[in-house]
Amino acid sequence: MIDHMGISVSKVARSKAFYRAALAPLGYDVLMEWDTFAGFGVAPKPDFWISEGAANVPPVHVAFRADTRAQVDAFYKAGMAAGGRDNGAPGIRTHYHPNYYGAFVLDPDGHNIEAVCHAAA
């Protein structure tokens, strides 16, 4: 089981604003922060960290679990409104499994951020 993970971003303030908005529908918020780091999660513990530096090359893919398809839709809408770029609108991805409902948004550094719900409709 993964306890936490981190990625590098080119501008932590810009990315913090993006992730704060995009992950809010999933219950995530900034739980810890310093000038060049921010930890996001569902209280009480951050499990997703961003740190300022050279952005990961190649960009990474991070998928966040959503409890409902509506949360996936809200993640996508919030991520796009926060300056993300479309990398796959919400929908079923049967090539993964029949109930795989996901959406993909590229963050400001091109990281592929996903919200996914595995529950049946």
C-alpha cells in the first residue's frame, strides 16, 4: 500500500492553486505547506505532495480515487476551470474494466492527473 507520493512542479504557487481547485471535489485540501512544498490530502494526513524544482520529465500520471462518478465529473470541471488542459473527458473506459469511469486533466506542468470511480452506475 502506498502511504504518500510527491511530484516536482516548476512553480509551486501556480500548481498549489490548480491542485487545491481540482482535488477539492474529492475531499482533498492543502494540509501542510511551506514556501516550496505543499501536502494535499483528506484530513488529518497529506498523501500527495508537490515540491518546486525542475518538473518531472517525462511528466507523471497520478490517479485519485473518487467515490462517485459525479465526483469525477466535478474534478474534471474544476481542473479545467483552474487552468488544466483536457486529456480525456469523463467517461467509461471499458478497455480497463466495464465500470471504469475516469477523467484526465493535464496540470500546469503537463502531469496527467486523473480521477477514477470503479463503482457501477
